[in-house]
Amino acid sequence: MDAHTYFDLLMPAIRMSGRNLEDLVRILPPANNGAAPVSSAQRLSELLDAAQACQPAAVFRRYARSADLGVPSKVSVSALKRAQEQPAVFSPQRPPAEDDGITAAKRGTLMHRVLEVMGIGQKTEDEVAAAVQELAASHKIDADLARHVDAAAIARFLHSDLAERARSAQKCLFEQPFCLNMSARELALADSDEAVIVQGVIDMCFIEDGKWVVVDYKTDRVDAGTAAEAAQKYAVQLRLYSRALADITGLPVAESWIYYLSAGAAVRL
């Protein structure tokens, strides 16, 4: 609907109310340039003509906060990571498929859940497998998915240096959600100071010598030789986790790590 059509539809309603346009709409006059005064109705018609002639782009170029347009009010850490990744080069090769009937996303969620509820006490592979069955029986994990838990990978993590440090820490937290207020400029979303709420979940973090150590474990299929290079794509994610912990708790972050469960490899970022 164009501006004049809207005006034509509006006027009968005004007349039916028994009131004048001037009673309902206050139209400010243009800057005084010596011209004869005009009625409100004539001024409204002029404004509608000007609005009809404008292109949307021309209007928004004059908007004082045009840089804020399109800035999301809330964004997840994973979405920011994807947005800042370099576009992948197309390859006709098919990505490696999961070989046991479970998607990579479900496998990741399952392994994170097991570590969250089982804790980081040292366990052998058999002890982990038994603990997983207990979690399934108590409905703390999906019983149908329990067979997909990689007990060997979890046992390997529980015997790692990072897990040992976490057990000795002043405080250790798992799956900690957070919200962080940052500007769109800081997040490289736009040339704007508009506030954006960043949401995320930190897999594990612990306090050592009064400073945080952040650990993010991954179920990506990598080997020990490629783990260091593969971990670089999570640098943005770990920086945001560190920023959130420091801002919210007031304690600095000393280290941040990616731990690949399948490879048993820890990479410091």
C-alpha cells in the first residue's frame, strides 16, 4: 500500500468520527522560509508525496543509528564461531559417516552428558562402562544411546593431566551456562556499539592458584597428529569463554584447552 492509498483509507474513518484531521494529527510546519502558511491537511499531503518519492535505502542512509540495523539482540557462541570461519572449499568427497547409527551431534551431546553427571574421578574403561549402565538405568542418560558411549575415550580423559589438575583444583564446574553483554563491534558483527547478549555453555572449568583453567572437550574425529591444527577453529569460542569467566567472576583466566576425546589429545590455545 502506498502512502496516498493509506491516506485515502484513513480520511473516511476520520470523517465518521465527526472530528477534523487537525484534531487527530498534529503536523509540524516546515522550516520558516518566508512562504505562506499551509493547512495541516496540505502539509500532510506534501509529506506523503515526499515519503512516496523516497527509496527505503535513502531513508535509512539518513538514519542516525543505521549501523545498528540487522544487529541481533542475542547470539550463541557456536553461531559466532560459524560466522567467523572461512568458507569451506567445495569438495565432491563425502564427509566421513558415523559408522554405528548415531549422528555426530548426538554423540557429542551424549559424551558431554556422561562426563557432566559421572564426574572426573579416575576410572578404568570397565568402570566407566559400568557407570554408564547405571546412568542409563537411573534415566540420567537415554538408555537407547548408552551403547554409543565411548568408555575407552572417557577413561583416557579421566587419566589425563587435565583431569588430574581438575581433581586437585579449588573448584571445578561442569556445563556452566553464561550470558555475556558485548557490543556488535567487539563481536565483529557490525560497526556499531549496539549491545548483543552472547550465550554459551562451558564444558569444564576449574580454579587453580586463583585463576581459571577452561577445558572444552570435543568428539571430532581427529588424530594426535592433526589435533593442534584442528583446534584453531575453536579459538574464537575459547576466547569468549575466557572473557565470560573473567567478567562474571572477576578472576583471570590462565589457560584454555581443547581436549579431543577420540584422540586423547589436549591442545592449549
